[in-house]
Amino acid sequence: MKIEILKETSIYGVPARAGDVVDASDADAHYLIQRGKAVLAVAPVVIEPPSVEAPAKRKPRTKVINHGNLSTDT
């Protein structure tokens, strides 16, 4: 069971400092939690940013071209 150490202690003869996350047997974990020396370690919550779709591309404007074959007399 993964636990987060709150107060310095030792687990299996190995010192565990405050803030460490260690894997201990269920019996040892329950004992340390009851004594206030540890809490259950929680997995970090990963928040994914919302997906943003790119805006649709516009059609390019068509340019009016004077071909020169139209009369300019008005």
C-alpha cells in the first residue's frame, strides 16, 4: 500500500522522512496511519486542457480581372 509519510519514522529499518511516498505492507500502513505518522498516498489528478479545433478556413476571395476586351465607352 502506498502511503505518504507525515512525520519522520522508519519502515523495515529504513528511515522515512516527512513528504516521502513509500510502499509498505497493509499492516504497517494501517499502523502508521492510526498513529498519525502517514496518510494514504493519492495519485495525482491529471487535468487535460480542453481540445480546441482550428477555425474553418475561408475560401479565398476571387479577384475581378478586366480582360481588356470589354469596351470602356459609356
